[in-house]
Amino acid sequence: MSSGFRLTPFDPNGSFRPLEGGDELRRLAVQGAGATVLSGVIVLLVQIIGVVLLARLLAPRDFGVVAMVTTVSLFLSNFGLNGFTEAVLQREEINHALASNLFWINLSVCVVLTIGFAEAGSLLARFYRDPLVSRIAAWVSLTIVLTSVSVIHLALLKRAMRFPAASANSIVARCASLVVSIILGWAGWGYWALVAGAVVLPLAQSIGGWYLCRWVPGLPRRAVGTGSMVRFAMSVYGSFSLGFFTQNMDNLLVGWRFGAPALGFYKKAYDLFALSGSQLTAPLTNVAVSALSRVKQGSIEYRRHILSALALMAFVGMGVGTDLTLVGKDVIRLLLGAKWGESGSIFAFFGPGIGIMVLYYSHGWIHLSIGRADRRLRWAVIEVTVTGLLFLMALPWGPKGIAAAWTASFWILTLPAFWYAGRPIRLGIGSVVAAVWKYFLASLLAGCTCFVVVQKFPPLLEMTGPMGAFTRLVTISALCGSLYLGALILLYRGYAPLLQVAHLLRDMLPRSRTRGQSLSDRGAVAELATAREEGCVTSAS
């Protein structure tokens, strides 16, 4: 099936090489989750480094004017990435002919979208009342077709559970993009440095995708299942489109109403908000869908796995969200410098939504893994309606009002989203609440206590400059983390949640295993089973 790090996805007959089930599937899923989470952390660090350096080389207007273009181009470049990827992962059987048809359909549509977006640059320039937008759009349009070239190759890697290879490819591409942007920014290219980095990213991903997946598409021909896969992909992309519009409506409104500088400040605050969640949920989506799709829908095992995953997401999300709510201003001040202080003020309104955002985005795993992209699309209509109304209501209060609207939308939508997603598999909202409520309560107790304690030390709050920001960041994070873990121990009356996370982290480490379990592995499984019966966190297999 592979040669080293590379994959040969189809056998000589054109059939996809199957994976083993049972323990082998769980091992690959858990290790895949480990690879994607590690990749997400590394990509996040790379992006942070890029933000730190580029924020000092470029002006807020440079970021704002490029964001005006990429707000739309990213929507088009995700045409196949969000749709055909899930179609390849979710389908029970796939062969060379089906994959080839999807490749050519995706590429053809994206060529048309590339040309159309380049020609539409003048319309964007009029909308934003900024002539630079038209020239930037002509070059950024290349990202659409460059992304499409490797969509099926990367999807086949993920279907084969080769997430370490896909993650490595993502890291290399991100680093290449960052290096290009920094070099050109240092050379004085201004916003063109960001444009060049945007083009290099999909180019590097496509080169890596073709290298890692040793598959050359055949000519398009009739193949049973092509139509159903395209319809499934269109449903996924439809829901993605509505979600994307929801997630980028704020950029459109801020850029249109307040201009490029205000959008630059807002975008940096939003990036910290979104990255804290997307670097966890987005990489794990492909792992979760690929693994859950191989478990019988509606079974006790399926519900146990999804509840375990939700508990883990709540554990991480609520802890990270509480900490960033308290230290977000200092994070931005430390990373971006004094001239980005307005971004820190805006982030204060994003912070309370981080933890619930991480949990909310997990509801899509249910829709996709049971093959109900149509239900996900219908829910996306509700999501865009509610969030859009909140944005419009908050617009008079400027970027800070839009940030507060984001936070409110996640708190309003999360429970209804899981109620709707869980109906086909008889996953009651009560079981979802039971799996995560202790993490919510622990984060609330830790955050409030930490805030009160810190207020009693004025010298810490009054420290200025980078050293002051760093001191507050370290001190408050250590105190908040300790209080959060302590609250969980009290609520669970023991260390079970921490032990379960430790077991999961151990299982994520790549290591050779035989098909049979060792005695230590069996003991760990027995311990996990006991913890499950007590309602504690379990590994998200």
C-alpha cells in the first residue's frame, strides 16, 4: 500500500486498498488524531511567528486590503476541499474511476471559478471603494485552481488514515508560504508580500499532495456512484458556503462600513479567536469523520465514541477559552506590538466564545459521518440567519459589537445544533449536556476566581511594556490552569478526567503494535471502561 511515507491508494484492479477494522482502525484513528493535533499546534506556532514578524514589517492597512480579497477567494478555493474531501472519506467503497471523475469535475469547475474571480476584481474594488482590490484579486485568483489540483490526492491520503503524511505536507506548505511573505515583507513589498504567500501556500500543498499520493487520474468515464458522490459533495459545499458566509460576513461588514485599517485591527483579533478553535476542530474533523463512518450508525458504540470526543473537546476548549479570555489582550500586545492595541480591546469581546465555539463546530462530525450532509445544509441555513441578524444588530457598535455578536451566536446555537444533529442516531441532548457540563462549570469557577484574585494585585495589572505583558501572561495562565484542573478534580471527585487525557496522549504516540493487546494495554482498556461507566472523559477513537 505504501512505500515509506508515500501511498499507492489503488490496487492493480483499480479498487481502493481496504483498511483493517477493529483495533487496527482505532489505533490509526487515535494516532491520526495525534498527528493532526500536533500538526495544528505546529501550524499555529508557525502562524504566530508569521504574525509577530509580519505585523512589524507591514501596516494594518496592508492586512486589511488583502483580507478584503481573500474573504471571497477562500470561499471559492474551498469548492472541492469542502465537499469532495468528505465524499471520498465517507463513501463505503471507492475506486480509481470514481476518484478520476471527481478530480476532473473539481478541476474544471475551479478553472472557471478562477477566471470568473479574476474578472470580478473590479466589482470588489467598487464594493470596498478601494482600487487596490482589483489588482490583488487578479493574482489571488490563482489560489483557487492551485488548491483544486491536490484535493483528491489529499483526500485519498486521509481515507487511508495517512494523517501524519497529510499533516507534514500542511506544515511544509505553511512554512514555505510564511518564508516567502517574510522575505518579501522585509524587502518592502507591502501587501504584495501577503499576496505572494497566499499563492505559495496551495502551490506547495499541491506539490506535496502529488508526491505523497502516487496516483495519476485517468480520463473521465462512466462510473457508478459518480452522481451520488457529486450530490453529496454539493450538499457539503452548500452547508460550507452558508457557514463560510456566516464566518466572513463580519469581514464584509467591517470592511464596507469602517474601511481597511479598522478591518486590519478586527482581523487580527478574530484570527486569535478563530485559530484557538480551528486548529483543534478543523484538523480533527477528517479524522473523526473517517473513523466514525466505519462504526455502525446509531449503535451504542457510535454514541459512546461521539460523546467521548465531545467531552475531550470540552476539556480542551473550555480550558483554553477561559485562559485566553483573561490574557488575550496581553497575547496581542506581546505578539503584535503597541500599535495593535485596538485589536486587544476587540478580542476582549471574543474571549468568552472560544470554549463554546470549539464544542459547537464538533456537531458537524455527526452529520458527515452518518452521510446526512443534507441535514447539515439545512442547519447551516439556521446558523447563517441567526448569526447574520446578530451582526446587523451589533453593527452600530463597531468591530467590538461584531465580536460580541460572534460570542452570543455560539452560546445561542450550540445546544439546538446538537439536538438536531443527534436525532437520526437517537443521541439525546441530555447525554450531550451530561458529557460536558462539568467542564463548563469548572471553567466558569476558574475564570471568575482567577479574575478576582488578580484584581487584588494592582502592581501586576499596572506593569507596562512587553515584559509586563509577558509576566501577566505567565502568571495568570498558571493560576487559571491550576484552578481549572483543581475544579475538575473536585467535580469528578478524583483524577479520572486527567488520567483519560493522559491515556489518549499516550495512544496518540506512533509506535509499533501487534494485533493482540499486551497485558498493559488490556489493563488500560479495563480502566477506560470503568471510567466510561462513571461518565468521565474517554478517548475520541
